[in-house]
Amino acid sequence: MSSDGILPRSFYERDTLCVAKDLLGKGLKLADYFGVINEVEAYVGQDDPACHAARGYTPRTAVMFGTAGFSYVYLVYGMYHCLNIVTEREGFPAAVLIRGIDLYKPTVISLDGPGKLCKKLNITKKNNQIDLTQSHDFCVYNSTIQPEYMATPRIGIKVGTDKLWRFKSI
């Protein structure tokens, strides 16, 4: 961990499933917003049919093949943005989708669903490819909170539904 509490790159350079579980309870900061991550999903490499990189390297997925700890923001259904954090080693496309947070600043509200979260925090493609290990304005903070969680199938996908790679704090 860095001296200022921001998660270092080494946190993200690990197995995606471990990173996903360990992100639960961590603090997400963007500008004046601060909340605690309570729901995530893992997307792991080209062998994961639900992973955007399953069909290979494209301009859209380039960030997933890059350095761990960078944001990957994309638009789904032409209307909802989704925030992911790139994991593992360069060249291996993997990321964790942030599905929900408990927002504490500037207001207290539970944001369930990646589209709702991004809308409330004003996360758009302008937030794509930001190094979350170097930015004090958009980052993830360490926490001593290690919540219990449940593992379930990922939501809103049609392939890879057999994998219990959605993790939600309980």
C-alpha cells in the first residue's frame, strides 16, 4: 500500500478472482464522491466467453491488454457506462467490473448496478484509461474492512454463466 492509502499497482497485478474479492470493502474515490465497493464481477482473459477480450485485441479492449490498475470504461446498450479495473499482467486481458458501492460522500445512498453507479458519479468514457494507482482524484483506497461475501453467477450475460464470478458483500 502507498503511504497515502491508494492501492498500489501490485494489488491489481494478481489473479483477477483474488483482486475482485479483495476489492470488496475498499474505498472508491472520484472527485467529490467517496463510497465503499460492495459488488464486483471478474472477467478473465480470452478463454472467458463473457470477457470483452474473448474475441481478441481491438481498439475498445486495448486497455484490458495493458497495465494493471487502469480504468476500463465502456458503454453498454448505447446508454449505460460501466467501470472496470484492469488486472493481472500486461498482455493478459482481465478486469474487475465494479457493480455497486455504498456511497457516503456527498450523500449516503447504495448504488446497485454498474450503470446506476456510473451515472451518479458521472463516470463516462472520459474516465477510460486512467491510472488509478497514480491519481488522487480517481482511485481506490485501502481499508481494513474485509466483508463476508457471496459468490453467484455474473449478471446480464448470455455466455460464461456457469462461473460464480460475481462477488457481493453480505
